[in-house]
Amino acid sequence: MTEPDPWDRITVVLVTRNSEAILPSSLGSLARAKRIILLDAMSTDNTVAVAQACRPGVEVLSLTEDRGLGQATNKGFALAETEYVLNINPDTRMPDGCIEQLVRTADANPNAAGIAPLLTNANGDVDLSVMGAWERHHHAIAVPPDGPFCTWFLTGAVVLWRLEAFRDIGGFDETIFLYNEDTDLSVRAMQKGYPLIVEPAALGDHFGGHSEEMTLKSRIRRDRNMMWGHLNYERKYAGAEEAERIARAAVRRCCGEALIGFLTLRPKKFLTNVAKAKAAYAFLKGGSPWGR
């Protein structure tokens, strides 16, 4: 008797932005996927054409406004009808058998909301961060347990989500434009009683930071939103007073680093720290770094 194809139960959702260089590797590792929904966040390169060339059947939604990773991903999940949704970043590669193992682990743990593989980085090192019960920040570990284990944090790079649980949790918080959206979702999943599991038997590759071509402009955008995402997360889980304290310290630190960059003629250091300081200052003033 032929075993059911686990890919019949999976929809792939990924968000791209100027990802033409790395996308063929990611899509190439998803050859068995039956449905791929790609949400393109206003790319200015050939990302969409590359995706369609790699996978002629890919469903492309070209966003007319970039409102952040969380909102774009939620749009993709809203279109899914399968039991599971594989949410991945473009800078990942899933070797043969990885996703099938995630499905087996999910089936063996029917209460779990999300199952993530063990990822390695571009150097071949383990790329694993975890979070304990009621901790607020995740931290890296170099040696993972031998078998599947629960954690309060799953990196958003690759997760197989149980669609029903994802919707019950409420999906990604769309007020978080970028960064810490995965931490926030993980915390809310655990608060609702849904286990999150890392499966070391499922091995994948994560070339972190390569989802978008890293120009100076995109680096400034990244650093600005990393600061905003961090402060927004702190306000949500540590309270406004603690978040404002962190923001004030960030303004002082980043202004100092920007001054060093200016005096030492390092424009990248100067500009990225100015971006971080502006984001922290905007947070303190109740504004938004992306113009909402």
C-alpha cells in the first residue's frame, strides 16, 4: 500500500524582498511542494521572475505596500487550507527528508503548534536559539539535545505550523514590522498551552541575513527595524517603563557609536547607528520608524 504524500498536507508560505540571488536555492529544495504562496514585498530586482522560473506554479502576491513581515505572512496563511503551513525565509535550504521528518514529529505531537528543524549556518555550525519557561529573551546553544525537545522560542527562519493552532494563537502581531515577531508569536503560543518543538533529526540550512540583498540602504532599514522590534517587544512583555529605559540607553549608546563612526571616517558605522538612535527616539516620542 502506498504511503500518503506528506506534501499533500502542506502549504508553503514565504515572503521575499529583493531575494533574487538566494531564492533559487530555497525554492530548489522544495521540489515536492504542491502549493507555494510567495508574497513579494515590493522588490525592485527580478525576485518575482526568478521565482516563476524556478517554480512555474508558484502563486505570487505582489504587495503594493510594505507593512512588515508579520502582516505579509498572515496574508499567506489566510489563503492556506491544508493541515500544515511551512513558513520559511528565502535564505534557507531544506535537504531531502527534512520536511517529511517535521510532519512525522508533528503527527506524533498533536498538541504542538509548531515544529522547527535544527538549522546550520553558512559555516556549517549549529544555528539554534532557545528560550525557557517564562523567559523573555532567547539565547543560543551550541549542542542540542539528542531528540526532539520543547522550547519557548522557534526562530522564524523555518517552522512547520499547524494551521488551526496558528489561527487560534492569532498569527503574527502586525504592529511588529520586522524582528522579534517570531519571539512574540512563540511566547503567545506557549501562553495558550501549545508546545513548540525543535526536531534535531530534521536538518536544514540557514544562510542568515541573506533574504534581502544587503546594500547600505537595506542595512540601515534592517538596523532601524531591529531596534524598533526590540523595543516594541520589551514594551509588550516588560512594560512601558522598562521599554523606555532601554530606549533611552539605546539613544545614548548609538549616538556615541555614531560619533565614533563619524570621527573615524566609517560611514557605515555612522549611518547605521544614526538609524538605530532615530528608531529609539521615535519610539520614545510615540512615533514609528516606518511611517505608520
